[in-house]
Amino acid sequence: MFKKTLTMAMAIGMSLGTGSAAWSSALDDVMEARGLTQKDLLAAAKTYTPSGGRDEYLAFSSGGQSGQLIVYGIPSMRILKYVAVFTPEPWQGYGFDDESKAVLAQGRINGKDINFGDTHHPAISETNAEYDGQYLFINDKNNPRLAVVDLHDFETKQIVVNPHFNNEHGGAFVTPNTDYVIEAAQYPAPFEDEYVPLEQFNDRYRGGVTYWKFNREIGRLDPSQSFTVEMPPYSQDLSDFGKFGSDGWSFTNSFCSERYVGGIEKGRPPYEAGCSQKDTDFLHAVNWKKAVELYKAGKGKSVNGMDVLSMETMVENNALFLVPEPKSPHGVDVSPDGKFMIVSGKLDSHAYVYSFAKMMAAHSAGKYEARDDYGIPIVSLEDALERQVQVGLGPLHTQYDSKDCTVYTSIYVDSQVTKWNYCTGEILDKLSIHYNIGHLMTMEGDSASPDGKYLVALDKLAIDRFNPVGPLHPQNHQLIDISGDKMELLYDMPIPLGEPHYAVAIKADKLKPAIRYKSGWDSRSDKRSPYKTRAGREKTSRTCDGDNCTVEVFGTVIRSHITPETIEAEVGDKVIIHLTNLERAEDETHGFAINGTNVNLSLEPGKTVSATFMADTEGVFPYYCTEFCSALHLEMEGYLLVKPKGYKAVEGEIVDGTTYNKADYDKQYQTNLDTQAIIDSVVGYITSTNFKDFAPVTALVEDAVDQLGFAAAWQKKAEESAAANDFQNATLQAGQWWQYQVKAADIGLRAKTYLEQHGAVVQAK
């Protein structure tokens, strides 16, 4: 098919002229030189995104031990951003400015700053079981924490610490309308913060699932309305919520239901031996809506400030039961219609398809095969199972296709993806991947209406797929075309950050990210900063309470200067700097860093951020903009001058290195007039079009108008100085007038180019 298409394209090209024939010949040369096949070219065509093009989907992948979130496009597989979550990240200023430090401080464990996280399972907020693109939740396995990322600006807004668990793996998963976010414990431990010997494991150690209440109005989890359901000391793992007919129930699988405690130090076999003896583990089914009722009725017991519903209370109210599941499972995935759940076991070769209707019929009738040692009823596998399907060695995670009954399961040991029909049990296709796949992801595969089209295999090993870069290899995310009957591998993408575990992908047009903040915005609290500073209102103060003195700066940044350009303090002073980015143009981010202080800020357009530090060493400390923002980026500088305690000022004045006369002033003045003529021509073009129909251009025009306003103010100063024959200041002031003109021209030309490329219409006068 491809050869036929290529031949046809060549024929058309020949009919249009020799240029196309030359292009075809060049393509053949490239194919031969690089050893490419027509199949390679087809794969490249399916993933290629031309300059300025956009991806159809955005994927959000956990960043593993980096504690971050990775965002990339599909099908291009271009990494777009690392979102800082649990770990400080300098480029975004995360963990360096006061505002983001406050977010990280929410995640303290026992009063300690934890600047590391092991992110595993991201989940996008849902409305009616469909991704709505508003928020994303991500967990930290090592420290039992959840974070809220606002997809309005792709920033972390909140971190909560689980008061009952000492680690977790099963987070985050959301209810169909994001009422609650579930987080399941992993390795059992006492809920109370106290030492309990392993000899009391069965009696005092516990597992559990926490249901975090999400307040969508403020975009935050509400610990005061959240609670935990106590579970036996099995190792709970991943979860999922029911939808439609199964809405109101959540499902959490487990491993090591043997409740084995190692280890080698005491002459016992290791955990891996004792935790893999049984043929099955337990799937936990929880009526979470009933649990909410019990919690609100005061049936819980407060432990470490959050209520716990006991197993006894849940069982007495028919809100908890167990079902056997394949050995060492990793994931329970509810079907788009909510009627089935699929669970696979890493130490089994089968995927189990459970019927919600069947298990609920048994549960409602009180038909149980037994109770576990903690009194939780067990629905038999026979009464819950729809079918077993042999999918391969080491099955892990399952994702759904847009085609009815079609799913994909990652096969870890076989290093394959298995495509199969869960309604009939038929194996449809298998594809080898590279290597040892963990999770996999289809487009919107966890929602009520998966898109299909693409699948991404999240491979744990890369081995020989990329250029060698030392013993620590990248992970490998492989893009697979699943639009046809057979899966086709399209692209290998190395992930050089952490160990990604799971990812979710959403249609890009569902996301509505901001391109600027409201002026003076505190992005972490989502409100106007009390330290917002407007142009011309910058100030610096020094106040003392006895020997304790504070220098506080209210400043601004804009191309190409930082105001103030000099900050003075004495040794021992606390220095607090508040900066507001005055830019309104898209992508005009500024940075701010001071030598020797660990101050490193990122200021996106409209944002206000703060930095607090002690001036504990005398000296001269340059500061500058860290983002290359304009032609005069390197001149965007200043000095922090820290004087010795009690320093007496030296008499004298700053002497300019260069002096200017009337000729210099006249030359600069003429340059400014010429520049203004260019600006006027650009403005003439823009205003002759329907530019107000283009939101990005409207914002650029607003920014350009601001810059010209600043230019006019400096023009007035220059002319006044020239009238007084002060050509030194007149020339410099005219130079500053020109700087604002250049900024305005830069913005205007960007707006003009945008209009030309996006079909603006020149309107009749």
C-alpha cells in the first residue's frame, strides 16, 4: 500500500515539474544512506509533526525517583515539560521561591523536609467518567503523599501527607466525578506512630485505603473531609473506581496475602519466597459511597487526626468483601461501561475478567465461600469470574480500546503486548517490545470512552535501543499504532529522568492552559499576591527591631531591566525580595538569580514571586535574569551590596565611563524617530486587519502599547534634559526610550507574523 502511494505521489510530482522528481531522488538517497525501508518512512510520517504543528494528545507520565511529572506529545513523542511536584526544580524556581517552598513544606514527614519523591500513578480529573483536563493527581510511593497539579498552568498547588500509612503504591485514582481520590497502602505498618515488633505483625500491622475528598471549587484535597478504611495486613496495590452500573464501588488488589514476614537475618527465607506461595491473592471490593455515609455518621475512630473506619464496621454494613485474584497482581482495570474488571497476576499467565453483576449477586445474597482471618467475607472466584484468558508470561496492566471488548495487556516476562477480546477470550495479536514492559497506556484508556489510535508501552529496560550513556540507561517509551487489526511499532523514545511507572493521555483540545497570569499573581495560592508591584511603584525599605533588621524589596522585571538595579543591606540583615513580571506577551519569562545565595526564581508573565534569605556575608553579589529574554538580556543585571555591620559610607559619586554630547544625543534621537516609523508601519498593518479575532495577538498588542507608554515617558525625560543642555542624561534617557521602542517593535513584529501565518484579513477602509 505504501509503495503504491509513494509511486502515485512520484507520478504526480513528475507531472508538476522536475522539482518533485529531484525531491524523490533525494528521498531515495536518504533512504539508501541511512538504510531505511519504506516501512520506516511510513512510521516516520505517522509521528512527524512539522514545525509549528501540534500533537493530538498530551501524555502525563510519572517521573519515578525524580519526584516529577513528565509531559510529552503524541504522536510526536516530543518531551514538552517536566512538572516539578515533590522535588525542587531550578528551571521552574520550584523549591527556591517562598511560594513554592510553602507547597513543598506541606509534604514534610515528621517535621522534616523531604526533597525526594517516587511518583507512580497519575490520574486526570473526570466529569461523568470522562477526562475533563482540569486537574491531575500524582502519588509518592516512598512517602505516602498525594499532590494536586492544576492543568490551568501545569503547577503543583498542594501536597497532602497520609497520616496512617508509611508508604503506598495504589494512588492516584479518581471517582467518575472526582469527588474522591483513592490512595492505597502498600507495605503494612501500624497506623499509630509507634514502634511495634514484627512478632505482632498479624495483630497490629494494617493495610488500608484512604479516600481523599476533593473540593473542585478551590482545586484542593480536603483532609478534614477525608478518611481511611482499615484493611488486613496484606500489601494493597493499585485501585480503580466503578462507573455507571458499578459506580459507588472501588476495587483494590493486593499481594502477599500470605502475610509473610522475612527475613534472612533471622534465618528465614526472604520476603519474595513467603509472599508468593498461594495461588491467589485478594481483590478488595469497597462500597465507598456507603463508607462516606458511615464516616459522616461518626462511625470512624480518629487516628493521627483522620478518621479510620474499621474492618468490623465495614463488614457489619455490607460495605467490604474480598474475591480471589491471580497471584501477585498489579492493577485492576474497570471496563468503560463499568460492567467488568480485569486483573492480571505477575506470577500467573492469565488475565481474569470479573463480572460486577456476578460478584454483586453473590455478595447481596450473602453467598460466600469463607471469611478471612479478619472476618471479611470472600466471594468465590467461580461466583465472580466471567472468564480466564491466557495472555502470556508475567501479565501486568490492561488498557481499553475504542473498539468494543478490545484490550491490551502488558506482558512483562515475555516482553510483549497482547491484544485480546475480553468478551470472547480470543487473542487478537501480540507485539514484541523492548524490553520488559511495565505499564502501558492507550489514549484516554481509563475513561468511559477510550479513543484507541495509539498505545504507549512503558518499558523498564532499554538495553541496546539507544546510544550507550554509561551503566544507567534511560527508560524506553514505545509508541504503537493500534488503529488497525495488527499493532505496529512506530517510535522509541528514551526517557532520561527517573523510572516512569504509569502514564495517562488526554486529547490536547480538552486542555485550556493559561499563557499568562493576571498581573501580580501568586500562582501557588491562585490569588493576587499581596506583594504585587506596578511599574513606577518599586520600593526598598530597611526596618529594624533591635538588632534584627530586614531589607524588603518590592521590585519588577521587564525586558531588559530589573528594578531596583541595586539592593543594599548589612551583614546580618534578613533580605526579602518580591518581584513582579510586568510582561504581557506570551512566553516572555524572566529569571532572577543572586550569586552565593541559592536564590533562583522563575517569573512567567504576570507572576509575582518572593525570596527570603540572610545576608550573612559581606561582599558584592551580582544578580541577573537567567532567561534569555531579549537582545539586551545580558544587560539585565544588578548588584546586591552587603556592607559590614556599621559600615560608614565613603564620600564620592558614580562616574560614567563614557561622556556624551549634543551630537550623540541628536544621533540617538534620530535613531528613535526612524525606529518609530517602523513601529508605525507595523501598527498600521495590524490595525488594518481583524486582529481582535486572534487572542494571542490581542495580548501582544496590549503588551506593545504598555512598552510604548514607557517609551513616551523616557522620551519626555530625554527632551527635558536636552532642553537643559544636560546631554549626558539626555543621551542615556533617549537610549532607554529606544530600548522600549525595540521591545514594542519586537512584539509588534511577532504579532504581524502571527497574523500573516494565521489568515488575518485586511479590512477595507
